[in-house]
Amino acid sequence: MQGHDYLARAMLGDNQARVFALRTTEVVKTAHGHHQTTPVATAALGRTLTMGLVLGAMLKGDETISLQIKGDGPLGGIVVSANSKGSVKGYVGNPHVDLPFSAAGKLDVGTAVGKGNLHVIRDLGLKEAYQGTVPLQTGEIGEDFAYYFMNSEQTPSAVGLGVLVGVDGVPISSGGLIVQLLPDAVADEEFIGSLERALSQMPAVSSLFAEDMSVEDVVESVFQGIPVRFIGKEDVRFLCDCSWERFEQALMTLGTEELQELVAAGETIETVCHFCNKRYDFTLDQLNMILVELGNTRE
């Protein structure tokens, strides 16, 4: 029986590299349950959710981060949002995309995503959010984030992401292993050589997390011969924070005129959350109440 989902942090060598390792099997199962994704869509969304949790773990306090993968492939893009407390949510544009396997016999995430850009948007609680944008390298997600770290944050990084998916699209295992060189290690050729050897011999990430090993065991099995020091861990989960009140606020932003048109149409308004597919219905009475509120705020 696999363990629960959590993220472990570790340092390698003489504090020369940092590691984020995490099992996200239940996170991706929850996402699949919400969106009924096909195998290739499950893999693409799962990898991005895993990466969102890693970037969220790098945040402080109430900061949040959004990842947007805007490619021209049939998947129709990926949106993921995460916070510093181990919660993530996300969706793909076309959850029902179906593609043949790649030439290597794997789920063809790169073709599903296509060419385009990766956007990383940090909301640090300031007026302006920080945004980093890089062109997609392969659309396979892992390589794209490695390129982002190198080009936007000048941090040499190895990014391993994997989702093992059953024929029904339900994930069997999912996880990630991200290694980032710290400034003191850049000139240490011996350490870098041992790190590169360990990573080159690493099995597929999805298979590592399919085994009955703790996240810490996975890290130690990959970096045998390199000192590992664990510095913390935290649970991770798929959690959508949508609510009726949030959608009410969104309707208020439409303005009086547009809301009056909706009321005039005489029908209940159905709103659906992109992230979890939960539906919120607004009756004519409720829409009229929103109009009254809007009128009161203007007085």
C-alpha cells in the first residue's frame, strides 16, 4: 500500500543542492475525479499540479502562485494555482483529448500541449504580481520548468515529474523530484559529477512513486553515495476554495446593465467552477438581490 501524499525537503552534499520530493497520487486522482481526464490529459495535468506544489513550497505566508501553460496543442492549455500551505488546484482546456502513444510508446504529453509559452505568476500580496514567461521547450512539462528555473531564476535545476496512468485515465502513481544547485556548488565539479551520475541512473519518476517506499526512501535510493539531510515535510492536497459568495462577487463585477439583461432573460444562471466543476445556480430572486446590493453600493 502506497503512503499518503506529502512533500519532503532535503539538502545534498555539504548544503550544495536542495531537493523537493513529493508523492501526488491522491492529488492527481482527485483532479481526475473532478475533470474525468483522458490518460494523456491526466498525465499533463498531474505533472503540472505536482510542479505547482513544489513552487508553492518555495513561497512564504499567504503568497500564491499560478502556472499557465498556453500551447497550441489539442489539450487547450493548463492552469494550476497553489499556495504555501500544500494546497493546489488546476484544470486543462480539453480534458477529453485523446492521442496515440508517442514513438517511444509513452503518453504523448508534448504533442497534447504543443508549442507556446509557460507563465509563472507569483502573487506576493503587492499591487503588481511577479510574472516570469519562457517559451515551452518540449511541452513535456518537466523540461519546460527546468528551462524556466535556469532562464528566469538563474537556478540550474533537474526536474523529474511522472504520472503512471491506467487505461481508464485514473492515475496509479504520481510524484516529482526537483534538484536545484545552490551557488556554492557551481564550481564543485566532483559534487556535480556525482549528482549527474545519480540523476542519469534514476528510474522513471512515476515508477519510483509506484513502489511501497516513503518519499524519503525514494530520495535516498536516487542519491546513494551522496550525503542527504532532510529538513522538513508537509502534506499536500487538491483543494478548491470556490464558494457561492465568490461567484456572487464575480457576478457583481458584470455591472448593473449586464445583470439587468440576465434578469430580463427570466432564467436561472448556472455558474461552474473551472477548477473543480462544482455548480452554483443563481435564481432570479438572487440576481435581483445582487442588483439591489449594487444599487446600495453606489449611493
